[in-house]
Amino acid sequence: MPERPVLDDLYRVPVPGQPTLAPDGSRVALALTRPDREADANRSTLWWVGTDGSGLAQLTLGPHDASPAWSPGGDWIAFLRPGEAGPGGGEEGREPGRRSGAGDGPLQVWLLPVAGGEPRQLTHLPLGVGEPRWSPDGTRIAFAALVDPGAGPRRAGEPVVVETLDDKVDGEGLLAGARRQVFVVDVDAAQPGGAVPEPVQVTAEPAGAAHPAWSPDGRQLAYSAPTVPDPGLAPDSAACVIDLSPLPAGPGTGRRVGPSPMVAGPVTFSADGRSLLVVGRLGTDVGHNRLLLVPLDGGEVRDLAGALDRNVMPGAPAYPGSLPQPVDGGSRILFCARDRGCTHVYTVEASGDGSPVKVLGRPDEVVTGVAALSGPDLVVAVVAGPRSAGEVVVRAGGSERVLTSFTAEALPGVEPLVFREREVSAPDGRAVHAFVLRDPAAPTPGPLFLDVHGGPHNAWSPVLDPAHLYHHELAAAGWTVVLVNPRGSDGYGEDFYRAVSGAWGTSDRGDFLAAVDALVAEGVADPGRLAVGGYSYGGYTTCWLTTQTDRFAAAVAGGCVSDLRSMAGTSDVGHFLGRHEVGDLYWQDPQRYELSSPLAHASAVTTPTLVLHGEEDHRCPIGQAEQWFSMLRARGVPTRLVRYPGASHLFILDGRPSHRVHYGRQIVAWLEEHSKL
């Protein structure tokens, strides 16, 4: 029999990041991340490979190199690496701008000469920098960086004055008034032997600025910025443009482009420089990201991807995708969107005529990064599939070629079981999509684990995912694992996406139970050995379902939400969730919060429950887990709380490897203990 993936394989599987293409299309560079068992840290190094499949080679030793960007002339690769910071950096107790475990010093821009030689540190900002963006002529690099408005570094134990709701961010911690602004640094001045230039801050937006992008002529920078003093109170933001010809005497505010209100995410210039491509949406209600063509002259805004009725994916942790890019000489726009749980690549006419056309991605694949050249028909993507956590794929002339075999080389002899698609009918007759993992040779009926995704607007896909290797351990032990994409999930149209807003735990409950009922009716699942679990919104759903039914023999609530009232005032996005997901603010409708909070119904819970939570989780603060655990413990329900020191909400994706493996082992052990015959 072939070997199956196990939790310890997390230490072996490399995961490739966003690719970048050489200007001549000959090579692609990317960061490759692999956990280091001995150091208990995630290590990342830069690699490159020829687009013809030749010359896979490691470029840097790391250990924490990321976000490579090839210069327009092809001579340099800019990338991020921890480095020495200038005055005001390294204060004790706070290092916003990087996640825990990222190495010594905040992330800085480094330059690697393509012809050979050692990389050189280009920036030395005290709180680190964001991804580098080259100017079209290759002489400058733009990036966003945190700016501390205080006079100097905050000493450990010093009081922090907070006046806005956006002053803490999961994974970064307390910002203490720091805001991101856009900077530009002169690369020509940093040639070997020359003085390291000082980056110039070009924006001074009151609530910060992010996602810088150059105009085709290099005279302007576009970026997105909140349009309200406290972004924690409202998500309103705009695309902005600032003139850099000549370079302003000091930082300032850019010209707002497009209608109001809107939510503006990453921005890109059109090939002719007359419009911005904005990933965002008109208005501030929960809904799909659109691909908005926003003319600089105030003309009509067009949604280029509207006919697709799918969410445009610019890329983020746990939300795979890539930035839109002009291709075919600017006549078309390449972008990513999610369909039935999987992110794929599409193109659409830049004029707004016609409908989007899919160019890359099969039904069981997820695209996690894309690079393209505006002229030749050449697209490079990182694609994950049922048997791979990500490989580099090149598409040219209508054909595809896989350039790497990272997963197969890391796991020789290992053959993962493959998720199978299926649909079930919800109680109201609506079709609900799911993925099922089981060993066909496993005896039936057997134990079943319903795992619920987060978001609530995320979605499961059927790819090999190092964060969820416990699915494969369970399947190898005879379990059936079912992943349901219920109402609220991404990839099934905007009406489906919005269906859970204002109806957490109620509109989607029947979707989950319909999938369980179908597998029980088919004789696959033993009705006495059912288990439920999930993370984030999945943790909320786990708590909620165990207040509504006693049919589950075991439950696992990870990164959970148990009390929407306290969540509204303690989460880094609590106000937004209350206003746009629950439906009202707490004081406007306290009964709604009460009725929708699992904690208010905890007296009905009898299911043995494992609670897993990061201690530095600012998205779903650990008090949510503590409340649920203490309530169940006081009532005599078998329960256990596992706390992960220093772990943010996303620690199951990018936290300490030992924590991630421990998390999976706890799930497997708890389910096996409480679901025995």
C-alpha cells in the first residue's frame, strides 16, 4: 500500500510563493517556504527556474527571504529580508510590520544582482517595509511602511494611548498610533560602493496608505487609503493618485479617484495610464470584490468582471489569488477569481466589452500567484492541486507545462487520497457543494468528521494543504472527512456569498446537516460516531451546532467565537463584523447578539469539546475560547483548552511549525478518543 500524508510531513513540504518574471520571459523567481524542525521556525529562500523547465536553482540562503520583484532592466531582484533598522527601531515589546518568528529585525528591501554577488540592504526603516514595487524605468522602488508618529521608540511598560478602533491588527499587535504610508527610494544611488539612500516618504494620509503602483510613465503613484479618520468604524476607502514629477517637497495627500462611498483594495494603472484598475466594490456592504476600471478623469466606472459573478481575488493569507495585470499590450486584463472554492486565472477585454474567459486552472486546482508579461503570451502561475501544495506552471501559446515537482520530491512514495466532489440538497432545496475525503477500503459505516471553514466567506478546496494534514491522517484511520461550502462561501455567486450575513448559524445550519444526513443515509457514516470542528467562523459554527443538536459525539472549536457581544468590542475587526455581518451594532439590537451567540445557549451543550486558540489572536481574542471552556467546564461537559503562546489568528497557516503539528495531533487524538465504538 502507498504511504499516506501524515502531520509530520508539514516539516517536509515546501510551499512556493508569488512568482516574478524576468523581463525577457526566460526565468521566473519566487520564494520557497519550508518549516525548520530544529529551529521551530518557517524558513524561506529565493529560487529561480527557466520558463523552459531548465536550471532550477536556489538564489539565497535565507532564512527569511520573501516577495521577490524583478527589475524592469533584468539586472536586479528586489526582495524582503529582515535587516538592521535605523533609529527608532527594535523597541521592546512591539515590532509591527512582521509576524512573530520572522527573524532578527523588521523586514527591509534588499537588492540581489542577477549576474551574481551578495544581496545588499537598501532600506533601514525602523518598523520595516512592505513589498517592493519597481518604477517602469528601474531607477526607483516604491513600498508602504509603518510610520510611528511619536518622537521615538516606545519603552517596554510605557502606557499606550488609543484613540481609534484600528490600533491593533492580528499578526502585528498593537500599532500604538503607527500608520502605513508610501515611500520611494532611489535605487541608482545604491550602486556598489555608493551611499545607501534615504527613502522619501511621499504620502501623509491621515489614516494611512497602502498598495502603491506606478503609472506607465513613472510620473505618478496610485495607492489605496481610508477616507475616514477611524477605519475601524467604517471600511470606506478610495483609490488615490499622487504626482511624483517633480518629487514633492514633503509627504502629502493624493487626489481621490472614483466614486464615494467605496471600498478600494489593491490598485494598478491601466496600460495607457488613463485609468486605475481597482480591486474593490462600490458601497460598503458585504459582497464580492469587483475588478473596477476607474477613469482618472472622472468618467464612468466599469466592472470588468461583473458578468462572471465571482469574487476577484488579489491574494492574501488563506485567500489565494494575485494582483490584476494588463496583458496583450494592455488590451486585456489578467486577474484571479474564485469559482466553486478554487481560485483560477481569467482575462477580460480592457475596454469592458465581452465576458471574462478562464485561461488557467482546473476544477480541482487553486492558483496562489501569477506573473505575466504585457506583450508576449506568457503567464506563469503557482498552482496547488490534489497531490501538490504548489508547483510552478507556465502557460504559453495555449499550452501548459509544469516546471517544478516540489511536493513529489519532498514526499517520495507518498500518495494522498483525493477529495471527491459532490452536491447535496439543503432542506430548502438549494444545491450545496462539498468535498469528501475517505479511503474506499475503509469499513462502513464509519466515523465522520465535518470540518467547517472560516470567514465566513472563505471556501474549502480539494487541494493538498499543509495546514490541514490532519484530514489525511483521519482518512487513513478510517474516517470520512466532509468539507461543506455552505451559504456564505465564496465561489458560488454574490447572492450565495451574502446569504449568511445577518444570519450566522441559521441560514447555513441546514447545509451542514444535509451533507451529514446524506452520508449517514448512504451507509458511509455511523450516526453514533459523528464529529464536528472548524476554525474561526468554523469554530463559531462548531460551538453553535453543539447548542442546537446532541448528535455529535465530539467537537473541536479552533480560533472560535462564542460570544458576539464581547467579540464586537475586543476583535480588531469587531465593529465591522457587528455592523456588516451580525446586522446591527450591539446597543441597537442586543437581542440579535444574544440569540446568535453560542454562549447564551451553552446550557444545551453535552458534546465533549476540544478548544484550541492562539494567545495573541486579535481577530478572535482568546477570551472567546476562555468563555466557552469555562462554561462547559462548569457544567461538567468533557472539555479541554489548548493555548498557543505568541500565536496569532493565522498561526495554523504561518505560525511555529511545532504549534501547527501539535494543533493537528490534538484534533486527531480528541476525535479518536470520543468517537470510539
